[in-house]
Amino acid sequence: MIYSISGLICGILVDAVLLQIPAGLVFKIMVPNTAKYETGTSIQIYTQLYVREDKLVLYGFENEEVLQAFHLLLDIPGIGAKTALSVLNTFDIPSLLQIVHQQDSQALTQVPGVGANTAKKIIPYLADKFKNWTGIYDEEQFPTSHPLIWNEAEEILLSIGLTQREIAEIYTTLKQEKESEWSSGEQIVKEVLKRRKHSG
């Protein structure tokens, strides 16, 4: 496994940099946002070798944090290296964190190749994984209850006649009170119905 490569940038392509190491070899490394790089500068790039039946592709990132985000994206079913790189080319880590925190799947559709269904799949997966990045992200940004739990409860509540507005108002109250205590969508649904009954 090639974890990182240090060398001199001897060329910049549309979606890759050419990195020459002291031994004279030149590596073509696919990177997000090539505008960050300058020909003639010495850098260290953290890499991931992507193996396919017909070719080997080397992907590179400016730091370990972005490399880790790339790994997380690759773990999502249906997300390949090309799409993962496109996500990181479109958003930097702070922006991606904010999108996931706000569950803004619409924002992710700005990424080439990412439609609405794929975006909705990415959000809950990354929300769960990001909160395990100890020391990088504040735990308060990612509450302990999984976003899928709230999505599951919302689908049930909509099916029994509640409106999006009613659900949003109740969710706001529940999350402020004791968000970390919710362990299932069914539990949330029961609590919502109980409160509606008492308020009615």
C-alpha cells in the first residue's frame, strides 16, 4: 500500500497532478481541485491505490483528513472512486460537514453524477461516520441518535396523516429535550403520538 508520496509537481492536468520523485519516476495522481497545486512546488500527497480489472488508478489528497473522507465515501454502496472524488472536488471538508449536519441532500446534487436518491443515501451514512472522527469534529454537531431513525419515524408519521410542518415542530422540541435518548424510529413515533394526544 502506497500511503503517501513526496515529490515535485512537474505538471498539472484537468483532474490530476504529475508528481516526480527523487528517483526520477513520475506518478500521475488523480486529485480533487487541481487549482490548489502549482507546478514546481514540492509536496506530500496522501494516496489511495484504486484497483480495477482493467487499470490501476492512484488518487491523492492534501491531508489525511480528506483521504479518510474519500475512504468513507467509497464504503457507501453504489459510490465509486469517480463519484467520491467528485464530492471532494465540489466541497471541502468543512462544507461537507455542514451539509451532512443540516441533512441538506439537495446540496449534494450539485456533485456531477449524484442524483437525489444517491444524495439521500450519502447523508445518513456520513453523519454516522463523521461523529467517530474524535478530535476533528465537535460531538455536538453530530448527536448520538442516527439520522435514519428520524427519517424512519417521519415516514411513519406522514403515512398516518401528519403534515411535514407538524412533524418539524415536534421534532424541534424532541431534539432540544433529549435527542441522545432516542434509539429507534418507533420510539419517536410513540412519543409524538402521545404528545399530540395530550395537546389535543
